[in-house]
Amino acid sequence: MADKGSLMKRSRRVMLTMMGSAAIGAVSMGFVPKPRCGPGEIAVGGEDGRLHCRATYGGFGGTLHHFHGEGHGHMHGGG
Amino acid sequence: MQRITCPERDDWRATAEACGFDFHSVGGERYWDERGYYAFTLEEIERQIEGPTGEIDAMCLELVGRAVDDEQYLRRLRIPEAFWPLVAESWHRGDAGLYGRLDLGFTGHGPAKLLEYNADTPTTVFEAAVFQWTWLEQAIERRMIPKAADQYNSIHERLIEGWKRIGKGRHLHLTGVTGDAEDAGTLAYLEDTATQAGLATTMIDIEDIGWREQGGFVDLERRDIGLVFKLYPWEWMFRDEFGAKLLEAPTRWIEPPWKAVLSNKGILPLLWEMCPNHPNLLPAFFEDDPRARELGTSFVRKPLYSREGANVMLISEGVAFAEQEGPYGAEGFIRQAFADMPRFSGQYPVLGSWLVEHTPCGLSIREDENPITGNSSRLLPHAIL
């Protein structure tokens, strides 16, 4: 059980450093544009010899889409 | 415990939006509602909410310790066999969890009762930690509530301290369904607290996580994902295509895989079996357990996996009188005795009792005219008077 000193918090300062409407908007839109290698694709190196994308994307999120596909409109990960 | 009507701040919407809380209303209906608040005595908070929350969490951890290496438990919880090693290894390795929320039935008369444990992907944390506190400060300043009012709430500072211990200066990815305003807001808030703890962070949608050709999860810039907070349920990750990769990846997940045990409604009968007649538990049984008959014909039916009240059904004398639709139930159901849930001004309140790093540290309250708390239930502030 906490003592009263730690429970009574009238002197606490709750500050946010970066959160705000703009930040939320940015999250909703995605911070970084998707690379060209889409789900299930493994990209190869470009003519410049640099590897542009050597990863497979889209392997998470399928269950959410499955539920949406069943007509359960408001589904999200939190609860 | 009382429900007290009070005036709302005339600028609360602007205040909410200025700090990123732009999901304060859902479908035009209030989600945040400060036209009333719940008042508690300090003794109620300390003895009937804070103390029992710590005790219930301790029981839950004991249960996880029993379950992770026991095939019978894991089968009863319908955790897919392929992921038993992932769950067990994360427990034995001591992978840390950050936070969770117990949903409690409480009336001020008699002990609080555990309704369920949101151990894996709890939302409403920003509202509970920050916006509720802002309300308290401004409502006192504006003389809307007594000057001596206080609040049971140290969630914010404990999250920052938690990140310092868990993150240890590492780069943190945060992932989830970023197209959903509520989840995006929760992720943005947790990112903020991690930043204040000194961690470098990257936000990434769950669908944008990649798998490196040579093995290992990566972000869109092909940077290794070593430590990641996810607001996406373990049971969904297990089903997803990349679920099969989880065992071979060195990634550390927050919440860790062993939380798959606790976010399952099957813990309710298992806790009752482990600690029968505990004052903070309700009798509960798996639906296919013959002992479920002990509940008679009146009980609450819950799917093993469910969020925000989906597929929960209230049955009185054999007749369903309240039900939430949803996609869950394929893995089976549990039955739980009714909690004593009297209404306050026509509303059913459910207490969200928060823990950060297993320390009870705050309270939030959802209320609804419907006895099943769902996605549209309103969140009200609280005060200690």
C-alpha cells in the first residue's frame, strides 16, 4: 500500500514534450512513406548497386483485416 | 463512492485537442464526459482499490508462473501450441511488462471484484494519466470542485520511470493500428513518455513491420526492431502470417508474450480455482466445466478472447438480457457470476485500476447505461474528497 506521500499528488507536474494534434495526425498518416516493395515482395538491388529493400512487409495486420472483412467495423488493437 | 454532477469546462474540447486528445468524442457522442465525476474517500482508494489491485496482480503473476510450463493450463486457455515456447521463454527470461489495467466492479460497499484484466493492450491510458489530471487542476482553479480535492494518479511519472528501466537507452519502436485515432493517440502518448525517459523512438504501423531476408523484424528503413511496444493483441499476432517468425526473431516485445496468458478471460476461472472464495474474485468457470452449473441460470458469458465487451452476454434466469455483438467466441467461453453493480444516476460504472510495472498507481472510470462496458462507454474523471 502506498504511503500518503506518494498517493497525494497535488504537486505533480504532468508534461508532454511532443504529443499534440500535429503529432497524432502524423501518426495517422504514417511517418515514413512505404517503400516500393509491397506485401510479399522481396526487393532487389537497384542499378546503383544499393539495396533498396530486402524485406518482406505486410505479415502483421491480417487478423484485423479478417475481422473487418467479416463486417466488424470498429476493430482496433487496443482495449 | 459517489457520483457527483458538476459543470463542465467550457473550453475542454479545445484543451483536449491542443494536447492531442482528438478522440474525445466518438461518432458525435461524448467519450470524455466531465459533466459528472466519481468521488472516493482516501480510505476507499487505499484499502479497497489500491491494495486489492496489487493483490490481484500478484495472484495473476503466480498463475502465469504455473501456466507457462503446464500443458493443461495452456490448452484450457487455447493458446496455440506453436507459441508455448515463446510464452514460456519470455516468462523465464524475465521479459518486463510495462503496464496494465484491471477492470473492477466496485460500489463502495463490499470488496472490489475483478471483472477482467486488460494486461496486453490497454487503452484509455492518456485520458487516465494526463487529461483526467488536467481536469482536476482546472476544475479546482475554476472552483468547480472542492479546493482540497485530490486524485489517485501517478501513472504518467511511473510510465517514464518504467521506460528508463525497461528501455535502458535502447531504441524503441512503437507499433499498432495507427489509422485508428484511439490507438494512434495511445501510441503517441506512450512515445512521449518514452522520449521523456531518454529513449529514441520510431513509430511504425503494424502492417509496415518487415521481415529481413536473413531473418529479423525491421522497420521501413530496414533498421532492426530490437525493442518494440505493440498495441496489437498477442492472439492476433499468433494468427498473422508473421506469427510464425516470432520464435526465431530476437525482438523483445512490450507487452511480452507471457501477457497472452493474462489477457485471456480464461484466467478468471483459473484464478477462482487457485484462490477459491477470494474476496476480490467472482466465481467463474469454463463453460464446458460441469462446475459451471454452480452459477445457476444467471451469469455473465464472456469469450476467452474479447475486447471492449464484444460478444459478452448477460444472462438472468436463463434469458439473455444484454449482449454486445462482435467477432469473438471461436475459442470458447467462460461463465462468471454477476458482480453487484448498482447504478449511479442511471449509469453502470466500471473502475479501471492501473498498474505500471506491477505497482498500482491510478484510476479511471467508464460508465454506460448498458451494463456491458463497450467501446462507446464514456470516461469520467475521479477525485478523492
